[in-house]
Amino acid sequence: MGVVRLIVIGGDAAGMSAASQARRRRGPDDLEILAFERGDYTSYSACGIPYWVGGLVDGPEALIARDPERFRTHRIEVRTGHEVTGIDLDKRTVTVRAGSHTFEEGFDQLVYAAGATPVRPPWADTPAGGVFGVQTLGDGAALREWLAPGRKTAVVVGGGYIGVEMAEALVRRGLTVTLVEKAPQPMSTVDPDMGALVAEAVRGLGIDLRTGVTVSALETDGDRVRAVVTDAGTIPADVVVLGLGVRPNTALAEAAGLPLGPAGGLVTDLRQQVTDGIWAAGDCTQVLHRVSGRPAHVPLGTHANKQGRVAGINIGGGYATFPGVVGTAITKICDLEVARTGLSSREADAAGYRYVTATIESTNRAGYFPGAVPMTVKVLAERGTGKLLGAQIVGRTEAAKRIDAFAVAVWNRMTVTEMTSLDLGYAPPYAPVWDPILIAARKAEQALRG
Ligand SMILES: Cc1cc2nc3c(=O)[nH]c(=O)nc-3n(C[C@H](O)[C@H](O)[C@H](O)COP(=O)(O)OP(=O)(O)OC[C@H]3O[C@@H](n4cnc5c(N)ncnc54)[C@H](O)[C@@H]3O)c2cc1C
């Protein structure tokens, strides 16, 4: 048998994890790997963009894990500035555009890892400068360049975790920042009562947070943005940052006839295969939510890397599966840490669960120990079974990573009663004698009895 040809569409987390894993298992005499990336960078950390814009970390080089040169040493050919514009499944070819040049390349195996597309409402489509998404390192570089002459006012539209991280970054840059969110609280991935704590922290940073407000237009003066028009007034803006969420980037796959699921992403089997020899991974796919039992679109780097790895192992002749997600996410606003896992109340309602909630206040360390600060923990437990359905944490130092213990418990379908006896680490510098996790589990157990 001749050399198998693998083409990868998308040169970031999912695509290059797949390429790297496949290469580890099959040498160049057996497998040729050619990846197309329409942007300028490969294997970059979009997650680092807010910290780069805010001046906390260097970029863009520091945010790149592997560049094309490095991949070449591993016999993986990556072509940046190359956009795949079509897939022909019958002919097993892709059409590629590089500048004004268009050509076709054949494949035996294909990894579709085109990521997600930021939501960009019609009002954001303007030729005027000063309106930015933050999806790629190119976006980050363009925003930094725009900020350089000392812009003064910024409006961030969308109060999800990326919007909140960007608002903080712009404050760090010395701008006067307004954050506009149409929901009643920012960070709607946590329950509104926990989101209220986030709102307090956002305002504490000096950000003008406007909730329940919808943007309808931009005002421009020819070549640059001047203000954001909302249903509650007009807000001056030298720069507008969009953080309105993303959708799976499936246009090419859809045009080729590949199946999309109810969550909008490509449907794969457990091995990340869509159909014979066609694989998909990362933000362009839907995943199984292990608690709701439903398909979900959860565009996070942690999943993209794992899914890409699974696809690559299978392409390389091994066997691996991606078992789904439990909805764990973590972020921070200034020194306030926010984390969640499992289902929020809204998600549990949508899935049809009947459940109790319990919210507790505790501290990260023994109350008497220097640096002890408050934290709030909320848990959801299923009526009847007592199964932990989800948890949310808002607090300061060392609060948020406690979510990992909850994530393991959700993953393993533990009950809150089982959780009350968990053997968690205790010493005064690390936790009160009853860790907040144990206190929250106990309170949920009481709520179930009540
Ligand atoms: C500001 C920001 C902060 C984030 N923070 C976190 C975080 O803290 N934690 C976390 O887990 N996740 C975070 N994420 C999400 C994470 O970055 C993504 O989930 C991850 O990058 C998805 O990887 P991917 O390979 O599926 O897609 P992408 O990283 O989007 O890569 C897809 C690539 O495909 C290329 N491409 C698309 N179409 C074509 C085509 N037709 N031809 C050629 N190339 C194409 C794109 O240019 C892109 O480089 C953040 C994202 C952003 C934007």
C-alpha cells in the first residue's frame, strides 16, 4: 500500500493535535500530512489574547506553541495563508485559495478542524475602523495596534467570559470601559445569583456595566467608530470589542454534505469520525453533555485539544474515544474567580431535571489564617437520587480550582451524600477544617431531606 495522505483544515488546537498524534504513530513513509491554515499562525493560544491585550503577557510569539517551521521538523507540512474553500467527498479533494492562486489537493483522510465563527450582528458590519472581534492572534494584534495612539473610551458588547476578560484588559490599558449585556446579569453560564457577584466585581473595577441593554447600531464618523447606539442611550466609543459568542464554523462541511447536529456542530462518533476517513474535532463539532445526555456546543480549548488528540490517535492506527463533557469552565475578573461544572439551573430545567439548590458562604483557608477570604459555593442535586448535577463557585484566591473536585464528582455521578464524606486535603493555609465543598454538599443533602 502507498503513502496515505492526510489533509487537515485548520491549524490550531484541534487540527494540529490531530496531526501531531497521527505523526507520532505513523512515519512519513506511511503517512503524509498537509495542513492548511487561512491565518498567519499555527497552534496559538486564543485564550491568552485578553491577557496579551491587557499587557499581562507578551505576544504574539509567546502565545504560539508550535510554528510551521517546528511542525516541518516533525514532517508535518503546514501552509499558512491558505484557505480551504471547498471539499469534494466523491473526488476526495479540497479546493484551496492562497492569495489569487486556487488549486486542488487530493486526500485519503481529512481532519475538519475549522473552529468557530464569532457571532457578528448586522449592525457590526461597518467599514469603519475600531470594531474588533477577538478570535485569532491577528485580531489581538489589530486591536493592540488600534489602542496604541491612546484611545480613551471602549465599549465591550457581550458579558460572557470573553467579554468580561476583555473589559478588564481594556481597563488595564487605561481606557474608560462600558460593558453592555442584554441579559440581567453578566456571565449567564452561572445562575443569576452568582452572576450578581460577578456584576459587583465588574463594577468594582470601574467598568460601567449596563445589563438588560441591547445594541442596535454603531455611529461612525467616516473611517472610525464614534459611539454605540443602544435601546438605553448612546455610549461614546473609540473602540468596540465584540464578545457575543461563537457558532461552529461548519459552512464548508455542510456544503460538502456532512451531517450537522441539533447543537449546530458536526456530528462525530466516539472516535471523532464523521464518516469513512473524514474526521472532525474542536469548536466545529458538537459534543455529548454527560449530565443532560444531550448534544451541546461547548467551544473550549480543553475539549479541542483532547478531541484532536483522539482523532489523531485513531488516524494513526490506535484506538481512542472522546467520552463527552460535563460543562466545566473557569475564568476570573480582576481577583474574583468564577467557575462552574455540570448544569446550571437553567440547563437543569431545560434537561427536565427536578432538583434542589444549596448555596453556602465559606472561606478559602481557615478563618484565622492570613489571606482567608470569602467564597460562595452553589450546588444543584437531583431530587430522589441525590446525584450532584452541578456546582458553581465565586470567590477570591484559590476558590475557582476547587471546581475540579466537583467536576470529578459530576463525572462519576456521585451523590451529594457521598460527597459529604470525601477525604479532601486540610491544613489551615489551604482550607477550613470543613472544606467549602463538604459544607456545600452537606447543605444540599439537608435540602434534599427538607
Ligand atoms: C479570547 C478567547 C479566550 C479563550 N479562553 C479560553 C479559556 O480560557 N479556556 C478554554 O478552554 N478555551 C478558551 N477559548 C476557546 C479556545 O480558544 C477554543 O475553544 C479553541 O481555540 C478551539 O480550537 P479549534 O482548533 O477547534 O478552533 P480554532 O482555534 O478556532 O482553530 C481553527 C482554525 O481553523 C482556521 N480555519 C477556519 N476555516 C478555515 C479554512 N476554510 N481553511 C483554512 N483554515 C481555516 C482558523 O483560521 C483557525 O486558526 C478562548 C477563545 C477566545 C477567542
